[in-house]
Amino acid sequence: MAIVASAPGKVLMTGGYLILERPNAGIVLSTNARFYAIVKPLYDEIKPDSWAWAWTDVKLTSPQLSRESLYKFSLKNFTLQCVSSSASRNPFVEQAVQYAVAAAWATRDNDKNEFLNKLLLQGLDITILGSNDFYSYRNQIEARGLPLTPEALAALPPFSSITFNVEEFNGQNCKPEVAKTGLGSSAAMTTAVVAALLHYLGSIDLSSCCKENQSSNLDMVHIIAQTAHCIAQGKVGSGFDVSSAVYGSHRYVRFSPEVLSSAQDAGKGIPLQEVISNILKGEWDHERTTFSLPPLMSLLLGEPGTGGSSTPSMVGAVKKWQKSDTQKSQEIYRKLSQANSALETQLNILSKLAEDHWDAYKCVIHGCSMKKSEKWIEQSTEPSRDAVVKALLGSRNAMLQIRNYMHQMGEAAGVPIEPEMQTRLLDTTMAMDGVLLAGVPGAGGFDAVFAITLGDSSNNVTKAWNSLNVLALLVREDPNGVLLESVDPRTKEITSAVSAVHI
């Protein structure tokens, strides 16, 4: 029987660069863009003498890339050896498989040895699929002469083949890079594979994670996915993308990087089982607080068509500037942290006002959704409504401060955190009717911009973006993290309400 797990992509609304260092916090929103991992046996049966085998087979299929990779998996060392073309290798899935299987073995009950052995000796058939939202299909839409609208995106078949960017370098084609929208595809993919494998191997029960006192299941997914993702990318990042892929939308403070020191020793010959044991017992001190957008607000993403940015190189440049100009960088970081906290506070106030004064809140949001921000004060006709308006305007002011300090940081570090063309787009967007916020998510650069809109104003923003040659994506906030799906997403349209077990 196939096991299907999914994990969401993310938008880091606040905390860019600061989130790399404790105790700075960031607000990360999970989305309805999901990566799916399908795990099933590679063989229906195993031979009677197969218990003596030291290796089993693993097949990894990525239909969107028309790729299939074959591996031999060591049942002694829990390592993969690729036996097909190395060009088709996926380091994130490889590390996910190695660490998930090692974790399943390290945490097994003794009476499950035979069960686990049988599953592994049947081989692992793993298929990965990413929602179209993770990738840019702008070129295909333009090539077909279609308008840059969400309707054109929605008309694409689910899990469409991915177009590659091919750049010229000295007259020769460079290795193609997949055109992405910046939603954290590698973190979502790694998390989905880890979750599906751990459930398939009987280490966790994702279907019970929504029940009381079952958070340990998700915590194990989180630890293994963080480890696999960090090893695959060759560095210990902040981990907010994996955290949101596991737990959904929340306020996040990173873990201490030292907790993964044993994983980094895996390459020095230390057995993976020993590494896994140390990691699972480690002091995972990350902080996670529930957060989601206030009611009647929507997340909207727009692709400007300027190409993505290299987050690692931008982070490296900012870190270099930090060391070279400690005083100025600390001052900007301090002010940026205060602005981030202010935005978080105002949004939490709005959520509380919606809870305590729903009618007043709803009326203000509806009224403001049809007006520019300078007209919102007209909704302040009584104390409850006035409180909502003040929190809305306070949120806008905090976002403008965040953008200002991020821009200053980029100029000082010599990297385009909010490039001039993005600034013009964001200013124009924030001046539209019903737009609360607009910004560049995460590390900034030329990836998709985001907007938070009020009421039904998203449609008007989408049309306005179209006139500016900006493609509004289909992505929306979905506060759910890892899900155990009931069907293969290719055989039936997945909807969170009908075909998923929510966690």
C-alpha cells in the first residue's frame, strides 16, 4: 500500500536575515503549495534467502523533471549508492532517505525487527511531485500568447513539466536551473519524503498527530528533516522553511546550530546510527508560537518576471558586511528587529479584535477593502472600529519601517535586498485599494513579491499587477503543516477539506 505525505511551501513575512541568529524571531506563513512524496514497495515479494542480503533497492522518480534514479541502499551503513546517471541525482531526497531509514531503525522496538527488515528488503519506490506554484511557468504562458493571469496558471495541468532556465556562458549552455518562485521547494520536498518514510516504516503515525499528546511524531519529522536538509545544502541554515513545512504557519526562533554538530561528523566515518541517536537526543531549542493571518485577510504573491535571486550569496554578502561594519549593522539589526516585533504585535491585536468585536472588525475590513489607506480613518466611527483602524495603520507603518531598514541593509552590504524595480512595484501595490502590506519575502531580491490584502480586494490587485506585467500566483496561506494524504494527488484533485488528514 502506498503512503502519501505532503508538506507546504512558505513565505517568510518578517525576520529576513535576523532569523539566522537567536533569539531573533520571524513570522513564516505556510501555503497551499505542497510537495508530495509517495512511498510504496518496489517489489511485491522478497525471496526466501533475501534476509542475508546486505543491500536493497531504491527507485526515485520525479515525473515533472522526467527523471528516474536507481540506488543500492546499504542495510548495514544506511547509505545510498547511485547506480544510474549521476546527473539525475537529488541530494535532498538522498539525505532524507538515509536519515529517515536510520532513524526508523534506531527507534524501532525489538519486536519490529522482522517487520522493518521485510519492508526494506522489498525495496523503496519513491515518487516526488511539487505543486505548480513552486515553479515559474511564465515563459510557457507568454509563449502561448496567453495573458499573465491566475486563470492562465490554473489552466495548466497539475504537476506540469518544469521549464528550465538555460543561460549562455562563453557561447556554451550552462547546466540548467529550474525556474522557481521562492517558496522553499527543497525544504517542503525533504519534509514530505521524511514524513512519508517514517510513517511507511512504522516509526510514527501521522494520522494521530492531530490528537492530544501526539506532537512527538511531528517533532521527529522536524528533527530528521532539518538534519537531512542541512546536510544536503552543505550548511546549517536557520531552518524556518523546514519548520513551517512540518508545523505550518507560526512565529519561529531558530535552533542552536551546535545541535547538528554530530550530523556534520557523519562524513568523518562515524556510523549514521550513532549520529542519528545523538541528533534525536540533542537539545533542540527552537521556539515555535502559533500564528496565522487575521481573519478576512489574504496572502497574495506576484512574479515580476525578473528571475530569482541566490539566497546563499546574498546571505554571505550580508554576513561579510556585518563583520566589517559591526556598529552600523548592529544598529540596523536592532531597528529592524523592533519593526518586526511591531508588525507582529499589530497583527496579533487585529486577531484579538476579530475575536472580541467581530461585527465591528468585519465592517472595518469590508470598508477599508474598497479604499486607499489614507481613507481608512473614515471607518473610525466608534471605539471598537477605531481600534481596528489604528491596528491596520500601525501594521502598515511597521511594514514601511521594515522595508526601509531592509533597503538600508542591502545598500550597505552591496546586495539587492529590495531592488529599485521591486521598490516601485511595492510602493504602487501598497497604494492600491484594500492593500494592507507589501514586501519582498525572506532574503529579498528578485523573487516573487507578497501582499496582504483585505476582504475581496485581491481580485483588483491581481488585475492591477497584470497591467504592470506581474503574474499573480495561485498561492494562498494555508496554516497546516505536514499532512497524511488519502490518495495519490495525480488520481484525484487534492483539497485540504476532503482528502487530507489535517495536522
